[in-house]
Amino acid sequence: AIPPYRLSLFNIVVDSRAGRSRSLTQFQQALKRAWTRLMKIPIRGVYQTEIDRWTCDCGAQKYHAYLLCKHLVQAATGLSASWWPSIVRFHLPPFYTIPIDGDIPEPPESTTNHAWLSRMPKTYAESDVELDDDELNADRVDIPVAHERRPSSPIQSSPEKAPATGRDSLLRIGAGGGAGFELDDEDDIDLDEVIRLLRRSAEILQEQRHEADPRFIQNAKRRMRGVLTW
């Protein structure tokens, strides 16, 4: 008989559910959650947004945990379900590969190992050492001069203290992210997502009722047992 661990290893290496959609990472889930809430906030006023550069002059984007604002989010349309599992936050603008007219642009930077080294400025520079007559004496030992530390760029702090943000990462000011108020339907958004997942689960079971692998049905029953008893 085959040891049980060999069967488990086979199920891990050989994916028996290759058609199953890939799960979102924790970062992708949090980003999609913040994105969905920003889509529901009404826009007041007119702001200049550039999707290809991912910039907005509302002033709220730099304070958002995921560099979002309601103007950019609502201006970005045509996001497919397959785009969310591929989201990567880059260090350079536009930070995300937002589809424009259905086309996904090239990433602003390479994600290979040590690719960031070429962007790092030189933070140290050798200082000129001037020797006097005494130091030219052969009987003396020359002590090497330590390199002078030079900052790569001056540090500029924000002129104002960052406004407070809520648990949804939205800005609590009059313009931009939070529009100056807590979301009235914050709990409704969570409930809507639960209802959507339950309905989608029932639809999948109905579609796979006569065609699915028996293991799939048994696994679904085991996972849904807590929901059914509730």
C-alpha cells in the first residue's frame, strides 16, 4: 500500500483542480477592499487625474495606505476579474499596471532579484586628502582618512501633519479619500460581500452537481456544514 504522505504529496504536486481560480494574497484582498469602498464614495468637485501616471491633484492619494483616491479609482474602468490576482505594487510611478483601454501597460520596473541596485545613488564619496610637510615625513605612519558621508538627497518632510484615517484606510478630510465623513454603508458593504459569496457558492454547486468529482462535492459539504447549521 502507498503511504498516506505519498498520496498527500501527489495531491499537492499534481493539481487536481487546475481550473480553479487563484486566491488573492492578503495585500491583494486589502487593496480590492479599499478599491471597492472608494468606488461607492460620491465625487464632489473636479480634479485632474492621469491614469497612465496614477496621479491626482486632490491631495488624498499620498496619505492612502495603497496610494489610491476615489477620483483615480472611479476613473479606472474595464478591470477584469483576472487582473486582481496579478496586482503588484511597484516602487516607481505609476505603482500599478492599471489597464488602459483594455491593454495592460508594461511594469515600471523589473522585479528580478537585485534589480533595484541600479537605481540606488552613491551615498559615499571620497574626500580629497591634503598632506602637509610633516605628513610627508617617511618616519611617520599615514592614517587613512575616513570617507565623508554625503546624503543622496535632502529629506523633506510634509509641511502638514497627515490627516487621520479610518480602519478602511480612507482619508478623513473634506476633499479626496474619505470626503470628510465615515461611510454610512460600511457594514452593508461587508454584508453584501458575504451574500455574494454565498450565492456564488450555491451557483457553483448547482453547476457542478452532476459533473464534478465526488471529492469536490464532499469537500463542499464539509466546508458548508457550519453555514448550514447557522
